[in-house]
Amino acid sequence: MRPGRRIAFDYGQVRIGVALSDASGLIATPIATLLAQSEDLREELSKIFTEYEPIYIVIGQPRHLSGAQSATMESVNQFAELIASISQAPIHFVDERLSTVFAARTLRESGKNAKEAKSLIDAMAAVSILESALERERIAGHVS
């Protein structure tokens, strides 16, 4: 795997979870939850990209269990356009079906109650999305 950090986003209408890999691409860690409608969203994203200089960016692609795109996909595409206007790093989409379910289960198993989990779940969902991308990269040598 190519050295460098990777960043993943779990986009939601209210909150956006953010996860980061280590430089070797082995470990994904939650780093932030951003407010999707924040007036400072562009600035917050710019700070993240400047600080971590990702080699690529992953965004969860919302799909129904049937595989069909969800209604949220248009908002995700607009978010991807915002990111592309800030960062030159390639953007990849990863199926995010069940990422929130896995995140909730992980938090519950770690002893977090529902109130504590609510503030972490979006960032943990981003971890799940990033782990999927890292696994693809390890197996295939690339994300897409």
C-alpha cells in the first residue's frame, strides 16, 4: 500500500462523520463530527485537508438494502463537489449500507449508552467506510 493518510466521510443531512487512517493505511480512527448545515463547513473541511493531506478521500454512498441509490445520493454528490473544490485528492465512493448499524453495535459493545453513542455514531460509521476502502486497497491495490 502506498504511504499516506486517507480520510472518509459518512455524510448525513444533519451530521457528517469523519475518520482518518494512519500513514501506513492500517488503522482507521474517528476524528470529528461536523454539522452538515454549518456556515463554516467549507472552512472546517479545508482545515482537515490541510492538516492531514490525504492521498485519497472516501465518501459513503447511501444505498438501500436492495442496492438501489437512496434519495440522499444527490446531497452526497453535492458534498463530493464541495470536497473536490477544496482538495485535489481523488474521491472514491464506498457502499455504506449497514455502516451505521455496525457503528452502533461497536459502540454498544464498548459500553457506551445511547446518549454517549449518539455523539460518536457518525464518526464511527466513517471508520467503517474507511475500513472498507482500506480492505479493498489491500486486496486489489486500489479503492475503486
